[in-house]
Amino acid sequence: MASDSPAKKVLVPIANGTEAIEAVITVDVLRRAGADVTVASVEKQLRVDGYHGVKIVADALISDCSQTVFDLIALPGGIPGAANLKNSEVLESLVKKQAADGKLYAAICASPAVALASWGVLKGLKATGYPPFMEQLASGAIAVESRVQVDGKVVTSRGPGTTMEFAVALVEQLYGKEKADEVSGPLVMRSNHGDEYVITELNSV
Amino acid sequence: MASDSPAKKVLVPIANGTEAIEAVITVDVLRRAGADVTVASVEKQLRVDGYHGVKIVADALISDCSQTVFDLIALPGGIPGAANLKNSEVLESLVKKQAADGKLYAAICASPAVALASWGVLKGLKATGYPPFMEQLASGAIAVESRVQVDGKVVTSRGPGTTMEFAVALVEQLYGKEKADEVSGPLVMRSNHGDEYVITELNSV
Ligand SMILES: [Cu+]
């Protein structure tokens, strides 16, 4: 945690059918940056069964979060996780308030189309999403094919393989470029193309 | 699941302090390939508290798996997760049997050095790991700096940001290149350098 300012408060809602890769990378990377991340279940219980059977225990129920002010709300995808998030009225009103207040919100994979666009909070904004959902996304947003898209206070991304870039982009939005670089180094992300093909032997063979 | 052959059996052990990103990507990607993955806790209970507080519920306790024959055992990293895996005698004997039987085993992040090398199952083999652990790794393996290293029946990798490549490499080892390509497409991984910077607008702005 930063010593001079309170930690940024982040909400990551999860549901049965959430893509666990997307939830866990987002939570973990934001916590590495010092954010105070609440993983909140939109189900009746804390434990959710993610897509492909990965079982995660949330920190709170979404109903416990309805009065909290967040600096960022970030929705993971997965099917039917995205639809289950969309059907949470508490989450819908939290995200609509986030949009109305000019605060950050974000989604990845199926959730930009299935949740954000259907709630009407992407109108006139450039957004991306999981490839099979681009047509649905285009009905409620300016659909663009980028790995991570930032437009105003909205950050969207495409799928499991883009989640780490998405999470680092969220760190940059909350804390700036320097913190994003500080966090991404230890993650061993791909950076300079070609570096990953260089093999250095550390001791003699 | 493949219709003509039984699903490949995979063990992914987890512990308190496991890097949840590494565990969840490995499990999820292998399940996408059709593998029968058992997430097994080396703790006394199914629920483990991962590094950065991500809470995962395992499918089984490691003691329930001591008689099972696996096609692959893959260890996630994280601190102190890697040390907690190393201290599991059941896991140690499963991995040593895997090595003796010429079957696949794998580890990422701190686990190649902290678990595999300390068990003596990387001797004379090229392996990689989390950058700060390379010196420790070099005392029990031929330490190399690649994002994913395959040597014989051992696959090793570096950290959260290399886990998806690691998991796809495990799919390739178990099922072949065609299945690996089939699984990696929908993950929206980086492939052709430069593609990710091309933004296509799907509807007129
Ligand atoms: Cu790690």
C-alpha cells in the first residue's frame, strides 16, 4: 500500500461461469500495484464455480458492496459468467453510477458486449471484446479490434490471453505509467519482441 | 474429451501461497484441451489462500491422489506456495515416480528451483524459472533463460506472464501441435508480432 494516500478501491465481481483466468489475473495484478481489491460474488454464496470448474471463494457478496464507492469496477468474462454478472441488479446500478460519476469501469471477453453494452454504458465509446461477440458489441458501442482499448474512463479487452495486458492497463489508469512498469516487470510479460527466443545458458553445459 | 481414448490425467497441486494466476491458467488451459485435471491441495483442507489472497478450492487432497497414475504433474509457483509444495512428501514421491517412469512433469516460477531441483529430478536437464531463483536453480539443473523450456519429459517456465505459453506447451506435449493450436486460438494469445497494434473499426465512427 502507498503510505501517503489511501489505497484505490477496486471491485471485481464474479459469478458461476466466470472465466477464472480473467478474474484471477485482474485481481492479482491490481493487488500487486497496492489496490484494495474486493472480489464480490453476485451469487447467493461466496463460492463460485468458474468456467472449466475452477472454484474461487469471493471476499464478499455483491449486496455487501452496494454502498461502497469504488475507484474502478472491472468485470471478467466467461460464459455464462458474463450473463450472470449482467443479471445482477446491484452490479448494474453500481456500474451505471460509476459511469454517471465519471469513474473508471472495465470489462473483458464476453462482458463488454453482454454486460456493459446491454446496460447502455458504452454508447459512443470505442470498446473491444471477445471475437465472437463483436457483432453484439457493435450494437451498443463503437466496436474496435484491439487487445486493450481505453476510451475515456472505459477499458475493455478480448480474452484470457489479453488479460494481463488489460490488468496492467488498469494499473496505469489508476496509478500511472511508472507503477504499471514496476508491476509488469516481475510478471515476466513479453516485452521486446525477439528477447524470448534468446536462450542464455547460466552455467556450462 | 477425445472420443477414442481416455482423457489424459493431470495433477496440479496447490498450497497456501500458490500464485493463483499460474495455477488457474494451467488448469483451465489443460481442461480446454480435454484433460482430466485434478487440483489437489497439499494443505489439510481443500481451500487454499493463494499469493495475494486469491482463495481457491481444490478438487481433492493430495493424500487422495497418492495411488493415482498421472500423465502429467504440473507445479505452479508463488511464495511460499513453492516451498509448501516442496514440503509435501506425497507430492515429492509422486513426482519422483513420474521421473522414474519417464512421464511428464513440469513447474513454473519458483517451483523448478524450490521443488523440482531440490528433489533432484532436474539433474543434467535444461530448465528455467523465476528470474530471482536462477542461481538456486543452477545448483540442481542446467539453468537456461527461456520463457518455456522443454527437455525430455520436463517442462519449466518463468512466471505469471509466461504461464499461458507454458500451459499451451503442456497441451502440445500431451496431445500434439494441432491440439495446442486449436486451444491457443480462442485464448486470444499474442501470435504474429505487430498484429496486436492493428486496430480495425467494425462500424463507422
Ligand atoms: Cu511467481
